[in-house]
Amino acid sequence: MSKIGITISIDVTKIDKARLYKGEKGTYMNLTTFIDPANEDQYGNHGFIAQSQTKEEREAGEERPPILGNCKVIYTEGGSAAPAAAPITEDIPF
């Protein structure tokens, strides 16, 4: 599997703080994203970011949490799927 570089931008004011949870090393938030590098929207984004829905919420048919922001593919290993709108101008050291 090849590597993909993605930038993520979220509106932190939309975070549902009730979904934050304490872990051993800090406070965490589960996020979900769906990315389609072959298709970009009118702003050059390839997907969205939302707070994750629990299995119980999905099974109960609850409404999904709001979308917090977007993501954009900025790098693909070998350049095979790099979007035309985001040319790679530097090497990413992976």
C-alpha cells in the first residue's frame, strides 16, 4: 500500500465536547473521514472530517455528528494519484 499525505482543517467551535474522553496520556476525540483522491470539490477538497459515531448510535439510527471540516490529499507515494490541483513541490521524508 502506498503512502498518502493529507491536510486536515476543522472548525474547533463545532466539536461536541461531550464526545471527548480521557485516556492515559491525554484527552482524545475520535474522528472519521472519507477521502476520494480522484475527486475534488469546488474548493479542492477530497473528503470531510466528522466526530465519530458510536456503534450504538448507528444501530439506533441517530443522526450523524456534524461535519467539522475538510481534508485534501497533498501527496501520494510515487505521484500516481496526486491531484492535479495540488502539485508536489517537495519530498516528504517517509
